[in-house]
Amino acid sequence: MDSGRHTMGALRPWARYGLLVVAHLLALGLGAAVLQALEGPPALQLQANLRAELATFQAEYRACLPPRALEELLGTALAAQAHGVSSLGNGSQARNWDLPSALLFTASLLTTTGYGHMAPLSAGGKAFCVVYTALGLPASLALVAALRHCLLPLLSRPGAWVAIHWQLTPARAALLQASGLGLLVAGIFVLLPALVLWGLQGDCGLLQAIYFCFSSLSTIGLGDLLPGHDNGLHPVFYCLGQFALLGYLLLGLLAMLLTVETFLELPQVRAMVKFFRSRGPLNAEDEGGILGQDELALSTLPPSAAAPERAPAC
């Protein structure tokens, strides 16, 4: 094992980056192969069912429909659905761009979630989205950086207290803190909202609710499930659901970013990142490692929680 580690350490930086790229491409290929095997047959089955339903409808109403009239109508309806406009049901069309929907859409722009449930139709709306996102994303990143600077020392206090009382090494204390924060965020912002969504949304299973919460907090935003967009909802419940989703998205993304930042400060992760760096002089951040975060956390404790003073020498 030591010889293999020595061989990896003897590689040039460009070779290390090459191995990292190859591993990433292999992971992409593996993910594509698994999804193709899992989702290919259901997609083909759904396509066959749709064609059968279309053939049955055309056979029954062929005398009442001009040739290709149904295909043109379906194409128009699907094109409108891609922009969040639908004429199905008895819902009010004002919901497409009312205030709650517009707020959720702008939040999805600034958080790069992009659910895809709505899209601007006019040229002015598309141009505004480009300018708004170009100016809003840096402002959002600056806000997140400021909140991170304020919240990370507070979140480090429990870990520092446990490290002092249990006499843990800095590496184990950092791992315990990251694991605890990850479990807390997963419980509050993934499992708990999924249970609420599962209970309120009748046509949503628990796995689908967890899938929606995770895709939202990871900014994937596939958009195949969006709570509160049922046309049968009362307007009051619809507005409350939109604002609740907006608050969940903003707070959940902040919690997720803090968790990711905490895991990035682990000594194991820093050692892996350092492995792919070029061989140069170490800076203060590399030499300090996670100790800088631990010292910051320890400095926030009250003086009574500090380490006991050593007895004077006789």
C-alpha cells in the first residue's frame, strides 16, 4: 500500500488532473448507463400507451376531426405547457404570473434552481431575465458569503464544546461537527418537509417527496413535481403554499451551503484537494488546515469553558 501511495505521489500534476477527469467521465458514463436501464423501459411503455390512446381516439372520432387536427391541437397545448400556461381544469389563468408565482420564479433564477414550470414568453421578459440574473447572482453570492461568515462560528460552538469535554482531536471534532450538521439539515430540510408534503399532497408518495426536496436543495430543480400547482386549490391555500415554498427554498439552500462548506473543511477533503495541487510552497491556509476553524470555534467559547490552566511548577 505504501508503494502504491508513493507511486501516486510521484505523478506529475497534469497526470493527476488527467486521472481526475477520467474518473469523472467514468462516473458520468456509469450514471447514464444506470438511468438508461432503469428509465428506458418505462418511457417506452408510456410512449406505447400514449400511441394506443391516440389511435383509439382517432378511430372513434375520425369522422368529426379533420386530418391532423388533433396533432396540431396537442402540439399547441404542449408548447404552451412548456411556458407554464395550461387551459386544463377550471383554474384561473392569472396564476401563471401572479405575485406568488413571480416571486418563486425570481427565487429559482437567483438560486439557479430553475424548476422549469414557467418561462418568459415575451422578448422583453427574456432580456430582463438575462440582466436580472447577471446582476442578482453576484449579489446573492455576496449575501451567502456574509451569512456564512456570521453563522459558521455559531455552528462551530457545539462541536468545540464536545471536543473540549470529550478531549477529541481536531480532526475527529471536525468530522463529528460535519456529521451532526449534515444529519440536522437532512432531518429539518429534507425528511420533515417530505413528510409534510406527503401528508398534504394526496398524489405524492414519500419517495417522490424526498426526491423533490433533495432536487430543490441541490439546485437541480427538475420541475416534474411542484407543490401547490393544483388547479383545484383555494386561492388562499395556493398563495400560502407558494410563499412557504419560497421560504423553504431560500432557507434550505443556505443550510445546504453551510453544510457543504463544513464538509469541505474536513482534513480528509483538504488532503484530497491538496493532492491534486502543483508542488509549490505551502501557504498559511495549507499549513493551518482545519486548525484555523477550530481555533475560531474555540475562541467563541466563554472563558469558563476554556482548557484548565496548568499547575505551576514546583
